[in-house]
Amino acid sequence: MKIRDHIDMKGRLRLLLFDRAGNPAGQFASDNDIVLTGRDLVAKQFTGQKIDPISHLAVGISNDANEPTAKTSLDKEIFRKPINEVDPEADIVEANGRMRVTITTDLDFLEGNGALTEAGLFNAEADGVMYNRVVFPAVNKTEDFKLTLVWEILF
């Protein structure tokens, strides 16, 4: 008997804009690619190597096409920030036979301003391994808005 299971890792990023009064001012969503360096990071978890976990989210201003086997960084990164703490009880859950991890980061009013078009998750404050990258239509982040990025990764 041949057993075959094909569950590909994938993610979806939601961008939530809030004005200074805390009112919703826009919402966007985009699917992303788990890049080869990110898949390598997960594979190395099986080898006993000490691997730094995903710890930072970066945003950029390039809309160049994603090449999952070739990209190792954002094309034009402008800001990087630690992700919010992941609560294993609330942020890692079973969803339709798969595991879903939810990662969030808030860019305050003065953080990461610009015509944002790309984002990625990394395992270090500087450089580090890029886990995934997403390109999306421009979100004009200004000091008038706070931006919450909600990343859901399915395994």
C-alpha cells in the first residue's frame, strides 16, 4: 500500500490599518510563498541543530515578483520589528487537519512609513534567514495610521 500525503506549507498575510482614534481604516490580504530558505529552516529542525526561531517581521517597498527558490531577503527593506510573542495555546491551533500558527506585529504611527508592497518573516534582527515573502498592492502607511500585520501560516 502506498501512502501519500501532500500538505504544502503556505501563508496568508492580512494588513489592518487603524486611524489615530483606533477606527478601522482599511484591510488587505495576500497569500505568500514559503521561500526555499524558510523550508530549509524547517527541515533543519529535524537534525538537532540549534535554529533561531522566527522573531522579526520586515516590510519593504519593492513589488518585484516573488521567486521562492531564489529570494533570501526582501528586495527593498525599509523597516524590521520583532513579532509579538506567540502564545502556544492561542496562536498555534489545529485547523481542518492542519496546524495554523498566527504571528502578529504592530507598526505604530511613526514606524515603517512608506508605500509598502512587500513583507517577510525572519529569524534575526539583522540579516537572518527569511522564512517567507509576500508582495501586495501598495499600502500607503503614513504617520496617520497604525498598521497591524497578521500572518497565518499553515503546515
